Amino acid sequence: MKRKTCNFRTLAVILAVFSSVAAMGQQEKKKGQPEWLNDLKSRITLNGYAQGGWSYQNPNEKATNAYNLKRTLLWAKARITDRWSFLFMHDFSSVVQEFYTDYRISNDNALTVRLGQFKHAYSMENPLSPTQLELIDVYSQAVLYLAGEGPDPLNGVNYGRDMGLQVFGDLAKGVLHYELALMSGQGINRKDQNNQKDFIAKLEVRPMDGLRLVASGYLGTGCAVGTAAWNPEIKVGDNYKRNRYSVGAEYKTAPYSPAKYKEARPASVRAEWLGGKDGDVSSRGGYATFCIPVYDALDVVASGETFDRNTKMDGWDQTNLTLGLQYWFYKKCRVQFQYTRCFCGDNISINDYNWLQAQVQVAF
């Protein structure tokens, strides 16, 4: 309770500061005073979103349902110069998520340097915001596990983020996009537990409007913060090989307006295959997700995904099939309803089960 109280107090202070700046800026403008405060306002942007809803599951024929508040994020971005910027992001339902600075070296966006704590480049889905993704549970199982979003007990909960140095940019008039990073490998808000650094590389090809072809790789050495039943040889504190790869594609149509659609949106399909190796244990999986505008501000969402935590042992796999609807009631704000049927392997502690979810997203 004390932690939540501190979080809300911090949020109140931040909002009060920005409100004061805005009010002072209006007074300065009316009085014809120097423009330094207006310049400050123009260089700082504040964004945020919250996602919360309801979930029902019946694993092992035991029905449970609960309301939940998944994310309450607020971030500020400061444009220090035309080339140099800084971002700070905090999730008031968990921890500080990101703090990094960017410096654009080239005039044509071919080379930018990023230093700090941020979402790393591995996979197509991990760098995307939950506000952009179609599923209420957000990322596919393979991305959640292999990108360090949380379900890997060896690596801990890191929300797909890490500390490090990254260079990225666009080449060939935007046809090619690259990202190269040297990361701690230990995750967010945590000191590195070994002397090795992890290397991440991504190459994205955009041969035509709406189409992306993406490959990424991760070479690293982990230091286990927990143990995994499907990988019993690795103990807490052990250093182990932690490598990953992914290949995928995404296609978005040109925006269109079915019926009296409030805002034209594209239909999209995204598919990716991912694999990894932790010590001597290999894992792999993939997903395909579709989103199709059908009427007014209503989209149909469908997804199929599978993931196997240990490819050498039977029973550590799970397949999820999802069908749902989402309604955009204002710009970045939506209501989502989804049904998922989960098929679990024999070694997973729960039987096949049904999963109903509803969620409201408010963003600015």
C-alpha cells in the first residue's frame, strides 16, 4: 500500500509541474514577456496511457475471474536540441521502465546513438507499445519468453528492456532499417551480474509500402536469477549461454473506411518465427495475428500462436487461439473483448482451458 501511495504522489507531482508550466506559459504569452518559457513548453511533450479490465479463466476446471489494472504509464520526452533528446518513462503499477538519451549524428537519419535503459530490438513485437498491439495479453508467448518480458524465470521480469548502448538508422532512402546494440543482459533496474555484454542486431527491409521483412538476433550470456523446471541444469547465479533469433513479416494495407468509419485504418497481418537456446535447452515458437476493420470503428482480431519451452522434451508446449473485437471510441482509446482457447502440454501444470478478457485503453 505504501508503494502505491508513493507512486500516486509522484504522478501527482509530475502532473502538477507540467500544469504549472502550461499555466505560466499562458500568462507569459498574455503579458508579452520573454519567450523562453514558451520555448521550454515546445521542447517537452508528455504522454501516457492506462489499460485495465476483467479476465475469466477455468484452468483445471476451477473458474476464476478478476478485475485488473495492467499498465499505467506516463513518460516525458525533452527535445534538448534538434539532434539531442531525452526520455523518462514510469509505470505506476510497477517500476521505472525507461530512461535514455538519443543523439542523431547524421542529417538523413542514417545514424542515431541511444544510451540508457530502453526496449531492445530483438523480435518484431517487443519494441512495439501495448497501445499498438492487437491482443489484450499483448505479446505472443514466444516473444514474452525469449525477449525477456517476464515468463522466463532464469532472466526474471524485465518487460523486454535492458540497459545499454544502441546505434540505429535508415539507409537507401528508408528501404533498409538497422539496429545494433551492446546491452547489459541483466535487465532493467538491475546491476550486471557478469562481465559479458549481450549483442543484438536487427535488419528490416521495406521493399514496398506497407510491407516489412524483419530478421533479428541476440548473442549473450545470462546470469540466472531463478530456476526453470524445463531447464534444471541451470542454477541461481550460474552464467549460461543465452542466444536468440527471429524472422518475420508484416503487411498493412492502405487505410480505408468501412461504412461510417470514424478514422481510416489499415488491415494488417503480422507473423514471426522465433527460437532460442539457454544453456543446452532450445526453445521455439511463432505467431500470426490479423486485424481487419469491418464496420464504423470496429475491428476483428484473430491470432494463433505456439511456443515450446524445451524442444528435446515432450509436454512443455502451449498453443493459444484467439478471436476478438475492438472498438475505437476516440483516437488512441479503445474497448477490447477477446476469447482464447489454450491448449497445454502434459508437463504444464494446468489442463486445456478457456480465457475471456475485456479491456479498456485510454491514451493521450
